[in-house]
Amino acid sequence: MPVAESTCLTDDLIVLINYQAFSQFVLNHWKTIDDDPLEIDTKANKLLLNIRKKIVIRPQLPNVNDYLEKVFTL
């Protein structure tokens, strides 16, 4: 099971067993995603948005120009 897809499973499992045990994952291999995460509706983009939602940050990706303006105005 991909780790990115297992986080919800972990949360549900912990609640079902009343926080008496915790799961542990072992990573045995990497698999790259060849999609562009900035391209809408690709697998990489969906994964990126799910991670941002999970860690409770804005789902919209920041615009790089906003950062460049801050850097160059200092």
C-alpha cells in the first residue's frame, strides 16, 4: 500500500482501537511519479493537494511571483 494512501487508514485504525496501539510502516522501495505536480488533474497534482489538505495548509499552490517580489524588494 502506498504510504500516501495509508495515512487515512492509520487515523481510522487508531480511533477504532481507542488509541491503544499505533501502526508502523516500513518503506521498502521508492517509486517516482513522472507527472508534473503543477499540471491540474495529474496523479502528482492530486497527491500534492491531498498532502496539503492533510497537513492543513492552503490547497492552492503559492504563486512563485509572490515570493520573488518579496525577495527582490528587500
